[in-house]
Amino acid sequence: MNYQWYPGHMTKAKRMMQENISLIDLVIELVDARIPLSSRNPDIDELGKNKARLILLNKSDLADPGENKRWMAYFKDRGFHVLEINAKTGQGIRAIYPKVQEACREKIERDRKRGIKNRPVRAIVVGIPNVGKSTFINSFAGKACAKTGNKPGVTKGKQWIRLNKDLELLDTPGILWPKFESEEVGKRLAMIGSMNDEILQKTELAVELLDYLMEHYKEPLSSRYQIKEINEEGKLTAGEVLALICENRRCYKKGQEPDYEKAAALLIDDFRSGRIGPITLEMCGQEQEDESRK
Ligand code: G4P
């Protein structure tokens, strides 16, 4: 499969990030709770070193709640401040203010010692495309959207949203490109819809997704498509399940020929919108095992 990213944008995005990060105290990094590692670009650790760091597991509503908890612990163990949120409904957003204070305690303390009072924490939101950055900024900033651009000490042209007296947010999020370290990472990004669908072979992707779901999420899969045999170990292959979905959902071309591509699109769409259930594609323990094998 072809998982090409648009390389021309990468250099530009990185330059903008470097420029913006120099202005801020706190990096708020959004990751997709369904693939918390594959939706990160590890370069952010280099770009954001010496900054306070907050990771938000976004789209937590679409991910497995047990896995969300494990991933929270995973990032916490690695020194990040972390919260799970749903940027779309605003769930978890209120917990951010106290977390920001906690994450920036050192900076606040340093300012206090130097006699600097009331200098707000400046934060930037970063993440790969489609991870929910704009939705989050809208939801977090809400009506408090007073722009504070072009004032002394603020780089010309930069717009800061003042959330309260203690926190300002750069209104343009930093775009990180996903890092296609392996085909597995590429597949996971494709499954959540984080790349151009036109370049994807949907049927192949759907079969991969079915393979995964049959291993980890049998029950929700079988109940969504009413295919009981999925629960019987080894009875059906992923290809056969796709054929059954095709039949059950009446995906036919002219002349009653099965339309596997349509069934594949339907499955992928159901998965992406959470209709199969809350599903995590990257299991926390599994990833740690992968890491230790490297
Ligand atoms: P970006 O700026 O990082 O590129 O992402 P953006 O905010 O545009 O969000 C991408 C999509 O993800 C949007 O869906 C948005 O509604 C959805 N989204 C963001 N956060 C969450 C979340 O926590 N949970 C869920 N379930 N969805 C989330 P869309 O299909 O492009 O738009 P819409 O149909 O939702 O309006």
C-alpha cells in the first residue's frame, strides 16, 4: 500500500513549529487515543525540550476506556502531564486549567522569584492533521476568545487567545506530520482516516482492520454486523467476514455482483465514527513489548 505523506509540507511545518515554540512555555500535544503512539511525531520531543508538556488523549470517546487508562499511565511514567478528553463535546476540558498550573509550576515559581507578576503561561496546541486541534481550540477557548495579538512582547502577526489571566493560547495550532516508521504505523493512520483516502486501497485496509478486530474486539464486531460465527475461533477469515458484511448490507454492483469496495468503505466508516464500539488500535502493553524488542 502507498502511505506517502506530502514531503513538501514537512519542512515548512517544522520551521513554523520551531519559530512558534520559541515563544511559548507549554506544549499541548494532541494525540489520537485510538493510536496514541502512531499519531505522534517523536520530533516534538526534540522541538519541545525544556518546555512544559501536556499530552491530551483526544477522541477518547472513540477509544477503549481501559486502554485510555493504560495509555495515561504510560505517558505519566515518561514524565508527561496527561489527560483524556473529547474535544467535540468538551468532556475533560475543565481539568486542563489545573493541569496547566501543575505542568508550569516551575516557570510560575521562577517568575515569582524574579519578581515577575501576572505573566500568563503561553501555550501552543500541536498535533498531526485531523487529530482535533481546531475542535479543541474552539472548545477550550470557547467564548473567552479575546484575541491579544500585536501587543508589545508578542511577535507581530501572532494571535494569542487570552483564556484567563494565567493562560494564553497561540490561535494557530502547530501541525506535526505523522512519522511513517513502519507499515504498521501507516496502516493505523490510514484506519483512523488521518491521510488522504484517495490513495488507499480500501478493501485491503478493511481486511487488515477485520483481522485486528477479530483478534481484539470480536464481540462488538459480531454484534454490529450480526455475524455470530465471528465469535467462534478460527471459523471465518477476515475476507469471509467482509463477504458476509457485503451480503448482509446488500452491497452489490449491477448484476448482483458483490461490491467489496462498498462493504469495505462501510466498515471503515463505521469504525471511524465509533459505530462498532470504542476501539483502540494500539494496545499499550503490546507497544511496550515492541519497544523492548528494538
Ligand atoms: P485538526 O484541526 O487537528 O485537523 O482536526 P479538527 O479539529 O478539524 O477535527 C477533525 C475531526 O475530528 C472533526 O470531524 C472533528 O469533529 C473530530 N473530532 C475532534 N475531536 C473529537 C473527539 O474528541 N471525539 C470525536 N468523536 N471526534 C472528534 P469531521 O468529521 O471533520 O467534522 P464533523 O463531522 O465532526 O463536523
